Amino acid sequence: MDCGAGTVHALARYNLPWQQMTHLFVSHFHIDHIGELASLFFAFRYAMQSDRDDPLTIVGPRGLDRVMDGLKTAFDAKAFEPKFPVSLRMMTPGGRLDLGGGSTLSVAKTPHTEESLAVRIESAGRAICYTGDTAYDEHLAAFFKGADVLVSECSFPEPREGIRHLSVSQVARIASLAAVRKLVVTHFYFDVDEDELKAELKKGYSGEILIGRDGLVVDAA
């Protein structure tokens, strides 16, 4: 699931509503990937329908503390103080985090910004991966290898020189090299015709393809 265009709620074991999420992953610090953090914390502070004691861990690259401090300065700092514990876990490429209950989260560097990360969440023998924002890099295919679901940015119909985002053919190539079972594409900078986009992706990838949209629910089975 996304919070804005690119943060992933790492609910590795359960299909739970936002009030009960245990971990929140932030891939990097561009505004379309952190822009809803303030709204989320406002909701935690003022819109919870039931009490909770379980902590929330926000996982992201180094510099996450600076981003959170900036949001507190820009908005009401009290809004970032929900009535349950919140901690930050800043990770470096190659890092691995125990989410509890046999679930793990690991990260790899992407060529996009200085801090940008991709993520792999594994639980009960299954894996879901998320590219974050990235240029083409075949090393990521090894990181995503064998995933049940790959959520991938798919910014442009064709590669753009000097732009660190994936094109349609590059997304298909990474998904194929990684041999993922299901591909979900999102983060479009073009008008999407779903049938045409699926047809283009199928030229390079033979697995199941879903076009991302608000409210989409993906079954990893």
C-alpha cells in the first residue's frame, strides 16, 4: 500500500487498517513520497477511533530524522505526538530489520537520489518488493529475485536520458530478470491506457500484470 506516491506500509503479516499498522517504510525524501506523513500523523493524533498501545516504527534512509524534525517545525509539533510510541529506524543499503513474527524487511540502494532505497519484505515464505524511485539497474533484479509481488515505478513510456526513473521496457526487463510472480506498476508521468500498457509490458515480462490505482488490493497468493 502507498502513503502518497511512494511510501509503503509494511504490514508484513496482516491485512490491517491504517490505525493498526506496525511499520511504515519511506523510500526517499521527494515530496511525492513523504507528503502525506503530516496528514497521517494528524490522523493518528486526532482521528483514531480506538486506543492502541502498540508502537509504530518508521523505516527509511539516513536523514529520516531530519525530515521528521522539519515536518514538526513546519506544522504543529504536537500533531506528531500520537498516544502510542513512535520510533525511527534509519537503514543503509544491505540492512535488514526483524519485523517480528518471522517477518523481515531488507533494503538495497537505488540510483535515484543520494538516500533512495528499494525494499523487500519477507514473511512465511513469501516476499513483496518495492522499487521506490530508481533508474534502471540490473543489480536490483537480484534483490527482487523470486518475489511474489513486485511493486514498481513506471514513470515514462520510453527511457529518458539523464532522468533517473524507469521506462515501461525497463520495468518489464527487471521483472523478467527477477522472475517475479506478479508485477504491479505505478508512479506514472503519462496518461495510461491500461490495455496498451499491459501489452507493452508483456513484450518483456510474462507474469501477471496489475496497473496500480488508489484503493487497489493485491492478493499475493
